[in-house]
Amino acid sequence: MNFLVEITNLVKVYGQGKTEAALEGVSATFLKGILNIVVGPSGSGKTTLLNCIGGLLRPTSGKISIENFLLSNASINELLYHRRFTVGIIFQDYNLIPGLTCEENIFLPGSFKYKSRNSLKEASDSLLKELDIYDLRKIDVSHLSGGERQRVSIATALINDPPILLADEPTGQLDTNNTEKVITILKRKAQEGKCVIVSTHDPRVVKHGEKIFKLNRKELKISKDISESFHFN
């Protein structure tokens, strides 16, 4: 299955009465096999866009298509399947459960795919080592630094090896060394044929983008070069 993502005239309005549109009719195609980067100023709708693609928000109108599957019209059960198996999301605010260890947070989404505890632990350990947090696996996530929590969040998104990977400011809390590790992982996932969409302000990430989009609520247009990506009207 070709897991490219197409959005058409996507609108998302928050609130009732006096409403605010986070997205106002944006359209784009995100290809698999490359690093798709979305840039834009704060409040431009980047997180809303990813949450709609991830099935966490219903668009007010417009279409989200994944191959022949119309996500924007999905049933509750179809959305659950999408969230569990089709998409992995690296959240800007980590989305971890305090009171659980790093390992337990990773096991939760992994339990949907892995039927064997041993195979789940093997996959988890591999990610923990790659992200340099293996020694923290038994520690409650509430005791971790922001950068450590960010890396646990990345592991939870990757554990099921989803065909679509959404990353919302994945390097915001990371130093240069760990940023390079995350960029390497994202590029590898794209090279494996995944559809990888990254929202970021980080020029260290943007320079690796093979297709860069600028978002300003009403328009999602392709940027011609990196320097242009940071010029917002």
C-alpha cells in the first residue's frame, strides 16, 4: 500500500459561536520515501494539521486521504485502527503517562502489535539503546528531564514501526548530539519508504528536508529553499 497522505481544502474550526479557524482550506500531498517538513510561525496550524492527519482531531470540512482510505470520513473503529497501526506520533508535549516507567510507556502502544512479551521487549530495548536512554528504562517518566522525555516519546511513536510517522517539534528539547540521532532516525524511516511529516522551527532539521512546506493557516505551499522557509508574512 502506498501510504502517501493527501489533504484537500482542509478546514479546522475550534469553538462555538465566536469561532477561530486553525486551518482555512489548506491542500497538499505528502509523499512517502522522503522527509516532508512543515514550517510556519506559532499559531499557523502546524500541530492542528498533524493531529488531523493522526486521527486525533476531526476536520470541520475537507478531505484527508491515505491511498484509497478517506480518513476524514472514518468511523470510530477505523480511527482506532489508524491510531494504533497506521500512524505514529511524536508529540511536542511528550504525551507520556506519569507514574509509569519509560519502558511501560513504550509497552502500552507496542502491546497492540506484539503478541509476545519477549519480542516487544526486544523491540523496545533496541529503540532505548539507539536513543541513548536504555539505562533509564525502569525510571518513572515524571523524574526525567525534558530532553529525556522527548526521546521516550519518540520511542513510543516508533515501537510499532508505523507506515506514517508524524513528528511535532521532535528536537525542541534536545541538544545537538541527540538532535542528530533523531534526524538520522527520521531520515532512515523515510528511506525505508515511510511517509514522514515533521513540523519544526529547527533549522538543523529543516536543512535535511526533501520537501519543505510553509503553512500560514490559509495556504500550505512548497518552499524553494531553506532560507525562504523562515520568512513569514
